[in-house]
Amino acid sequence: MAFVEVATTAGLYVWKLFKIWLSTLFVAPFKNLDMLWVLIPIWLTWAFAEFFQEKRGTSLGNAITNAVTPFWVSLDWTRTSIRFFQAAEISLGSLVGRIALSVIVLAYGLSIIVLGIKGNNIVRYIGRIREVTYIVALLTPVFYKVIPVSFDMLLSAIIFFPLFYFTIELIDYITPNPTVLKIDTGEEGGGKKDESRLGELGGSFGNLDSLSGSEGGPDVVGQSSQLPSTSTFGRMPPGKGPGGDLGKF
């Protein structure tokens, strides 16, 4: 009986965390429309990048580009927090905490940029667009005072991150690859075909080199040997000189 009560209590608590998580991601943005100016571009960028670029993982270049999002959004969070403080809507302690969290996210974005430029493969995992979007989408309602910072909120973000990640992974798996992705990966009229054509073109240039080299040399010399020489131009053809037909005139 005690086990049933513990299991029921745990289940209700997990359900509570799940509702907090859903509310933070999908309901809170509509409680303060100002944050939509930040979140709509982020969600749209995630949707297009996830489906057309990172369906099979991210590259170093994509990761560096993705890092611009937390870098810029952290500056917006700082601006918003200072505005709330000047309007006496938050305390000094809250302002310090908000700025500290903004700096952490800013450092996260800068780390991806620096590591990506250095060629560190870890950014393929920490700089993927879905991770960047998840962090920004969860914390933006906090900075706009729609969702209060609490232990339950942070715990729900950690517990349900795998659900968010693998749900997108499942969608990527069952949906067909777009044509642009096939072209970029060389599966459909893309890079591999172009590379083969470049190889053929290189072979053609090699043949041209052979024509102008050892094989073409003798032919050119042979042709030049058939041209009239200067001595030929210095003599009149037989029968055309003073003693020939012209001489009769």
C-alpha cells in the first residue's frame, strides 16, 4: 500500500513537471506577445535548419552559425532585464541573477563559435540547432516575467529534454529527405556527379597537354617542314622565268 502511494505521488509530481514544461514552451509565449519578436524567428530558423540542413547532423559551419542565436538573445535578455529594473518591476537581486544567467548563455554561444573555428568536433553535439533552440525557448519566458524561475521549472527542463530531442529525431527519421538535402549530400545530381564531371574535364585538359607535348611535337614539325622555304620564294617556278613561256612575251 505504501508503494502504491509513493508511486502515485511520484506520478503526479512528474505530471506536474510535464505541464510546467509544456506551458513554458508552448503556452507562455502567448501570454506576453513582446517575446514573440524573439521566439518566432528562433522557431522558424529551427524548423528550416532542422529539416533542410541538420536532418543528418550538423557541420562545424552550421554549429558556428547556430551559436549566433544564444549570443544575440542573451543581449536581448539583458536589455529586457534592465528595462524591468528601471521600471521597478524587478529587484536588484533579480536583475543580478538575470544578467548572470544571460552571461552564461552568452558564454555558451561564444564557446561554440571559438571551438568551431578551431575545428573541435564537440560543437557538432552542443551546437546543433535543436539544443540552441531548446535553451533559448525555455529561458525567454523567464526573462519576460511570464514563467517564474523555480526548481520545478529547471527540473522539468532537464527531465524532458530527451523527450524533446528524440521526438524530433523520430520525425526526422520517418519523414522523407528533401531534395535539397539529397543534392547537398550528392545523392541526387549533386556533388559526387559534379566531381566526376570535373574529373572528366581534367582528363580532357590532360589530353590537350599531350597534344602539345611529345606526341604533338613531331606533327607540328612535320607540318612546318612542308611550308615553302625562303629559298623557294627566291626562285621562280620552272618554265616561268626569262627562258620559259614568259620569256616569249
